[in-house]
Amino acid sequence: MEYNLADLFESIVDTVPDREALVYADHPGTGAERRLTYAELDRAANRLAHHLAAHGIGPGRHVGLHLYNGIEYLQAAYACLKIRAVPVNVNYRYVEEELAYLYRDADLAALVFDAEFTARVAAALPRAPGLRHLVRVGTPPAGAPEPRVAPVALANAEAAASPARGFGPRSADDRIIIYTGGTTGPPKGVMWRHEDIFFSGMGGGAPTGEPVKRPQELAERVAAGGDGLVFFPTPPLMHGTSTLTAFIAFHFGQKVVIHRKYVPEEVLRTIERERVTSVSLVGDAMLRPLVDALGGPLKGTDCSSLFSVSSSGAILSETVRAQFSALVPHVMLLNNFGSSESGFNGTATEDSGPDKGFRLRVNSRTAVVNPATYEPVPVGEVGRIALRGHVPLGYYNDPAKTAETFFEARGDRWVLLGDMATVDDGGIVTVLGRGSQCINSGGEKIYPEEIEQALKAHPDIYDALVAGVPDERWGQRVAAVVQLRPDASELALSDIQRHCRTRLAGYKIPRVVVFTDHIRRSPSGKADYRWAKAVAAGERTV
């Protein structure tokens, strides 16, 4: 047995076949709720795997998952892994042009998609000639144009296929691809070996506890305990961090709860009903609505089962953390740091905040390096965060970007992240922000995240993004796009500047403030800095 994700999952299934594995918890009592044991999830994945194999999808072929959260997303992911095909996440917000690019760039041979996306799939398909097999989940809207390749209904595919395994041997070298939307340019597909992503992003490297030393150890740990733990990944599974954390829960025999879409009130009701122990989300954009609901219409919700809430992909501000902790003081809040290119890197220290920055205790494989020499930077100097060892193979179909991001040094393979940081003499890393978003004002380097933390500490500010706009004298100046609370009084630029001066050096104070009814973020809560920059510069956006 190797560190292969399908093998590892099947070892858990064989250990606790009757344990509840997956709950689709939308609108209980209406027929939308579904519950699967580990054995039932395994059989569902086997059926789809046999169907795909019967249609020529085998080892190394790429299968797109163009789906909302649901049983089918994780079923399809495991179906691919079982036949050594490569699952590829597809952003369900993409429109025709973006889908055509991704289908083609990823060399998709098959696509599993939700029926409501039928019209978009039909429009993009002619520009993806290699995509020749479609599996559709649900019934399409009336009048939706049918794709040129006739889709097979998932229900029919399952009915005609065997629930047994009967698959060939697998390898630690089998692949998974995670498409990530960069801050510039089109999305890129990060290529991972199963073994590498298991250790870097799926719990094998043990962010807590002992690292896994043998593949069989996962099943042994599950047999020894772990029942009763319930994990709730609330972001879209089509973003890498959510699927990775769901896999971690399966690897340790936990129950995974999912919702189709993020509705804060429903999340709280599910925490109470399912006795959820851990929740993952992305930044203030997802935690703040929970705070509002828990302090308002859902006040009194029983969250006594909840042990931890973790954020990855965006930083939880100190203000929102404090508001949440006042409502549920027994819950541990974790600011985790990682990426599609690195998996998990570390967790923020307790003293992280507007005054000290986002400070990380990193794992032993993470360093801050000079991007020109790849050598570790001296204490206090700015460099870029890098990870060695179990790292991706590169970007699919993009050798130029691969050469820029992945390198070999000191006998190890490394990935160079876009985040700028410093390290202190105790090994604590302070993350400054993405280099691509850095504002250069008169030679001073300014990182938006630090200013956003300060802005969101204002009691009348609900959300904020910061970007640089052109300045004739200084090159760039700091501009803030601000969403006020619904009950907030009006704020002037001078009010915001006065607030920020108690927390930030003068050159970091916003010189421009644009108020908006809504801050644009991805479905997972990540900031849309291109949108923010356009709004701050006065450009029209939709």
C-alpha cells in the first residue's frame, strides 16, 4: 500500500464501514437532506468510477468537477482517484469565455456538472474539442440548450454500474490538479502527486499531533477512536482549501457535513443539529455574517459542541475575532496559512493583530528566502515565503510560470509563494502580504492587509479592501474601498484617517476612500483586488 488517496480512503472505509461519513444538510425534512456511511460513499464513488472507465476515462485523463457543494462533488472526486484519473476543480462562477479557457487549458476529457450550468457548458464546449464525455447531476432548466455531446444523467450512470471495487493497482505518483485564480493572469492548474499533497495539505504531515509514518497508520488511528468528531467545511468545495480539509476529516474517520451554499443562519442551525465540532471558513467575509446571526436572529443557538473555527485563504481580523469570541468564548479560533501551491504552512500566533501583523508559527519545511538567491533572509529582512519537500510538480501546461515558482536548492525541491514576509530571531514569520498587491508610495512598501485590519477595527466599517492608485508625486497612493455597516452613521475621509492614525504610520493612511454597498469577494471569501483597484480608480465595474 502506498500513499495513494484512493487507497487511503478505502482503508478507512474497510475499518469503519457503517460510520456516518457525509451529510448533505440543506433544508432537513424537505428531501434535500442526504446521509451516507463510509461504505455507502465508497459504493457511490465505485459506480461513477466504473461508468467513467467504461467511457474511456482511465489513468492520467482529466475530469472536470463543475459542481456546487453536494454529495456528488466528493463522490466524483473519489471516483476519479479510484481509476487513477485526475480530478480538476472548475469554478462555478465562470462564464462561457472563462470556462472555455479552463476546459481547454486543463485538457479535460470528461466533465461532471450540475444541471443548472447546462447552458454555460453548451456554450463553452465547442472550444474544448478534447472534452468528449459529460455526466449531468439533476434536471436542466426548461429551454436550456443541450451540449453538442449528449450528457449522461448521473442517476442513470450509477444505476448501470457496479458498486464493487475491482480496480487495478494505484501509485503514490497519481495526480490531482487544483486550479487557482491568481491575482494576475488566467487561472493556473497546480499539479500534485498524491503522496505530496497528502503530507502537505491533507493531514499526513500532521499540523497537530504526530506525522503519519506508514499508509496503514491512518486506519489504525481510526480503529482506535475518533468517532463523534464532525467537520463542517463551509466554503465551496471547488476551492482547493475546502476539498483538502474535507479529505483530512475522512482520513481521520470523521463525519463531514456540507451545505450547497453558504447561508449563515443555516450554518448555525446545522452546527446545533449535527453537533459539529470543527468549522472551516475563509476570513471575515464568512465569519462576520455568523457573528451577526449569532448576536441577532440566531441568538441562543447551541454551539456547545463546537471546538474550533479555522480560516484559510484570508485573515480573520482582530475585531471580528473578538466579536465572535465574546459570543462563544469556549471556541478556538485559528488563522491558518497556506495555498494551493503549498498546502498547510502554519497557524497565526495569539499575539497577531493590527499592532504586530499576521505572525505565524510555521512548520519545519517553511522558510523566508531571498527570491533572487533562494537563500534564507537575515532576521528582520523582507523575503518571500517558500516551502520545501512535498511540493507540487508545477503548473499544468505552463512551463514559464513553473520555472518562476518552483526551484531546487540545498538538495530539496521548493515552491516560492507570492507572500512577502520577515522572520524574527525566534523563528516567527510575519506575513506582510502578497507582493503583487504591494503598494509603492514614494519608495515605501505598503501591504494592503495591514491597512484592511486597521480599517475593520472601526465600529462602523463592515468590510474593506485596499489598493494602490496612481499618484503623480509618489507613484502610488493608498486607496480604500469601504462597506459600512447598515446602521452606521456617515463617515468622511477625515474620520477614517483619524481612526487609522492611531494604528498605522502616516504613509500608510488612506488618501482616497470610496464607499460601496458591497465588497466583491469570491464565493470562498477571498478578496477581489482587481475589482477593488478599478473601483478605487473610478473605473466602471459590474
